[in-house]
Amino acid sequence: MKIIVDAMGGDWAPEVVISGAIKAAQEYKINIELVGIPNQIEPFLLKYKYPKDYISIYPASEVIQMSEPAALSIRKKRESSISVGLNLIKERKADAFFSAGNTGAVVCAATLILGMLPRVERPGIAINVPTLKGSSLIIDVGANINPKPLHLLQYGLMADAYFCHILNKPRPSIGLLNIGEEASKGTGFAKEAHHLLSESHLNFAGNIEGKDLFSGKCDIIISDGFVGNIALKVSESLAETLYAFFHRHLKSNLLGMIGAAFLSVSLSRLKKQIDYSEYGGALLLGVNGVVIIGHGRSDASAVKNAICRAKEEVEYRVNERIIETIRGG
Amino acid sequence: MKIIVDAMGGDWAPEVVISGAIKAAQEYKINIELVGIPNQIEPFLLKYKYPKDYISIYPASEVIQMSEPAALSIRKKRESSISVGLNLIKERKADAFFSAGNTGAVVCAATLILGMLPRVERPGIAINVPTLKGSSLIIDVGANINPKPLHLLQYGLMADAYFCHILNKPRPSIGLLNIGEEASKGTGFAKEAHHLLSESHLNFAGNIEGKDLFSGKCDIIISDGFVGNIALKVSESLAETLYAFFHRHLKSNLLGMIGAAFLSVSLSRLKKQIDYSEYGGALLLGVNGVVIIGHGRSDASAVKNAICRAKEEVEYRVNERIIETIRGG
């Protein structure tokens, strides 16, 4: 198996991406091709000890910055690490692609270069979030901000295939993110998506409200990309704000400081449990290839976990499962 | 001043509502009229010691349940505590209305009975959220789920007036909740709202992302009601989930248990700081009268704080300020 890693993507690229890729190659014994500007990659490969049999460089002369407009940058920079890397997947020279770079650009390039799976009209970004009962998968968190109701049904079918075959949980429960539980709630768009999901063979549990996003009420939560993106980013922000509040309180009195000393083990374990980077990257479902998207802030450990995720998707042949599921219903 | 309190609204009505109303009357020396079914209110008034000069009952024979469809219930139950109470405001027999009941029904009845302020087309629910720098006001969190871009401009103007005159902060900064910071980001709707806000005299800081909802980056955050509702409920849920995670970890080992004992003061202070009920109810801005909406789960203290908020809105003549602001720009 060979996994393409966009060495130039992410807030701390290329160094942390290379470091994470080396860890992944060592731990999982998989081939990794780092795509990017060779003379920016080589110094870091020399800095770390790396398994030469498993790591190689594939040159790409351009870099898409995090803040560049997605579609425009993909059209203009044809030699970007994102486009070059995805073309290697298209040509079947590698099995999966990972980038922690500009998410919009990855979505756009993957759609253009790889194309869509049969009977899927739009890609969706799926991400695992920790819940009180384990974890749930939210799709879409920002690939498609103007979806049709039918796209939400397709997200449901793809996520169902992912759950059944990778997580080995048949008939996962599916909820539609909405402002109320009753079928009559929400916009016309939400009502139509509700209708389509109800009529499908999926295990549709109806609408779920924002308050149930982390309760573990459903295995899969379907959302339009605009709402899903805001819900996810609000969550990340709130978790950080609560930490900051908590630390401020801890420092505000002596009992707090003593308590904090006793709690350091619990706190770091908790942080690990709610840290998105532990869950690896997000899946770009619907495109004709395995694509994993990392958070811009990914550290080496997050890169390693995301590469592990790509490896699993390839091993379990997720896209073949999705095609079968969608063909069936 | 007289404030109308919907005695029948809320998950623990009428008891906690009555208890909160009594606390408010005692603390603020204001007249409160409890609207609802007299023989369901009287036993609780007898149970608590209450200031007879300040508390009275106004009969209403019907109750709208929390889960009833909003518009339909308002049309069918003309003698509901919500409609009867709002009619007292319309007839200028009282100064403000508070309910912790069915939010949709309160919004619908307030719009129908009180009508809108001049040049305001739709009401918006505004709620204070704690941030790292103090607090921000988010509008709309669910009154209007199919807004036009112009409604979002009107929310900005109303929230600006509220900030200037009640919070005494001139030229509050205003952000538009969107999926990216650049003006080109988001749906056509978001781009048009961005344009209208940019052209106004408001102190518009541009788009803000979900990750900045709790950072205190803007004083006021404008959102369509669907997205705002989900963002708010996701936040409530996540805060609760993090507490649950934390407590589970605390109990998982001896050091955690010892640490928790030392931390109890910090934890309860933190909880108070992020607890919505401490901030009182939400403001229903745009209707021709002072209306405060409480969380269904409001306890007596939340009811008291919400009544205090109603009192302030009346004292500072918020609606007159809004009319002036909107006339000006």
C-alpha cells in the first residue's frame, strides 16, 4: 500500500507533516510518498531518522496557501502539491491521499480530478466526534454549503456503508440535524431531507437537535455543510474556552492550585479523549478515491493518526462498499 | 412598573416560575402579575411567603404545552396564558412579559398580538453568551428560520441600540456568523447579508467563524435563526458533555477524587460563569413591547434574573432606542 501525503499542507508544514509521516511509516510499515517542493522536504527528512525503504519524495513545484480561494487556486496552480498528489491517486499509482492543507482546495481538486462515485452528486466531509457513549460521525462539515436534500440522503447512504464495514456496526442509527425533533420542524429544505431519509432503507431516527450532537443519541448525524461546519467549529472553540476558564479558576486560589496538581493525570486523559487530533483526519466521502483531510493545526501525532485512517479505508475498501450500498438503495 | 409572568410556561411550571417571581418582587420591589390557571397558582403562592402588595394573579384558562406546534396552538388556544399575558402588554396594562414556555408560541403570539416596531420586518431572539472577554450577544437564535438578508441587517441595528443604551457601550463591534472570514465566503444569502451590513453605519467587523463564537472577538454576532439555534444548542450540550466527561475522570482514580475535593469551589464558580440561567432570559427584539423568553429548564433563580432583565429593558426604554436607531440608519 502506498499513501500520498501532501507535505506542504497545514499550519506547521512541512516539518510536522514529515515527522507524522515518518512515525506512520515506522508504525504501520506502509509506503508513504511525500508530495511537495523537494528542497523544502529534504532538510527535515535528514533531521529525523527515517525508514528509507518506506519514505520517498514526489516533486510538486507549487503550494496552495491556507487562505487562498479554493476553486481559483486549483485552476491557477496546476502543479500544486494537492493537484499533483491527487493525480497520482487518479492514475492508480497510490492508494490514498492525505492533506492538512486548504480544505476547500482539497475538496475542489478531489472532485475535479478524481470525479464522483456512481450515483453520488456531491462530496461530504465526515468527522468523528466524541460523545458520552463513544463517538458519532457527522457529515457534512463543510464540503458542500448549498446542498440539495438528495445530497443529504446520499451522505446517509455513504456514512451507513462506512459504519457497517469499517466500524463493523450494522444498521447504525441516523439523525438529521434540525431545530426540533418533530418531522414538521425546520426549513423546507430540512423537511424534504427528512422525507427522503424516512423513505430510505436506512435506520433513520428522525431529527436531532443541536443539544444532542454530543449525547451519542445517533451514530451518524447528517447536516448541510454550512450548519455542520459552524456546529463543529463552535464545539472546538467552546471546548478551548472552557479549558481556558477552568485554568483561570484553578489559578485564582490556593485550593484550586492544590486540586489541579492532583488532577493532572485526569485532565490530560480527558484532553486526549476530546481532542479531535486523536481521532485522525476527516473523511472526504463521495469522491472516487480515498481522501483524508487533516485539521490545519494538525501536529505530528494527528498526521500519523490520519494516515492510519487512510490505511484502514483502503484495507476495508470503503468506496466499493459505498458503491454497493448506494446501488442497493 | 408591572411585569407579566406566564405562570404556566416552563418545564417546572408553575411552581418554580412562581418561586422565581416572588424572589424578583421581593428583591426589585416591582409588581408582578402571574397569568395562568388560578387554582394551579394559588397553592404555590400559599406555600411560599410572598409580598401581597407586589404579586397578583390574572386568570387565563388555557395552557400551551412545550411540544405543541407554535402557530396552530396560538390560533386554537385564544385563552392561553401566553396570549392573555401579551394582550395585557398590548393594552398597556403592564410593561413587560416573561415566559419560559413554548418559545415558538411566544414568538408567534408576540408577533401577532403586539405587532412589529416600525421598519422591522421580523423578530429576532438575542441571547448573551459568556466569552473569554466577558459576554457577547447572539441574534437570532431561532425566532426566524427563513430570514431575508435585510432581516439580518435589522438584527444588527436592534442589537446595536441595545448595546449602546442598556450596556452603555457605544459602537459595539458586529460580526456575521459564517464559514470563513473573507467577504466571498458562504452562501449567496450570507454574502448579501455581509454586503448590507458593510454598507450600514454599524461597526461591522466582517464575518466571524464558529470558532470565534466564544472568543469575545465581537460584541454582537448576527446569524440566521436556524444556524444560531443549532450553534447555541450545540454549545449547551457540549458544556454539559464536558462536565460529564470530567466527572467521570475524577471518579476514575484516587488522585482525581482528592483533587476534586480541593476544586469544588473553583468548579462551582466556573459553572456559574458559564451557566446561561445566570444571564437571565433571551430578548425577543423587534416586537412592539418588551418580551423576555426563558429557557424551558429555567429554575427559580433563572426566572428571577430574567424578570430583572425585563425590568432593565423597560427602564432603559430599549424599544424607543431601537426605533431611533433604525430611523437613523
